[in-house]
Amino acid sequence: MANNNFPNFFSAPTDKADAEKKASKLISGLNADEKDELQEILGDRDKINAVLSSPAAQKIMEKLNGKKNGHQ
């Protein structure tokens, strides 16, 4: 997924509205095929859980959580 907003994705949202705004910005940068692929993935709970439980995702979430709590 080629997207100019990708680096901003890793800054933790401050609240739900901020998270929705960032997600919308990322999605708007996708082409039609990428949007279809994303919708397919988001519609499959098993795929979502597999991604979120991966070591890479866990590491990113821990890092973001630390930044959100002022630890980094």
C-alpha cells in the first residue's frame, strides 16, 4: 500500500476522533484495489486477530502505548 500518510500512522491517536481522522486519511490514499483488499481483511476476524497477535504488531502496540503514557 503506497501511502504518503504512512509515517503518521505510528503516532498514537489522542482520542477516538483523532484515530478515526488518521484512519480516514490513510484509507483515502489507497487505490480502489487496495480499498477492496483492506475491506476483505477487515471483514475477516481471524485475519485481524492473526495480525494483531503477531510479534511485530505486539512490539508496535507496546511502543505506541509507551508513547501515549509518556514513557518514551
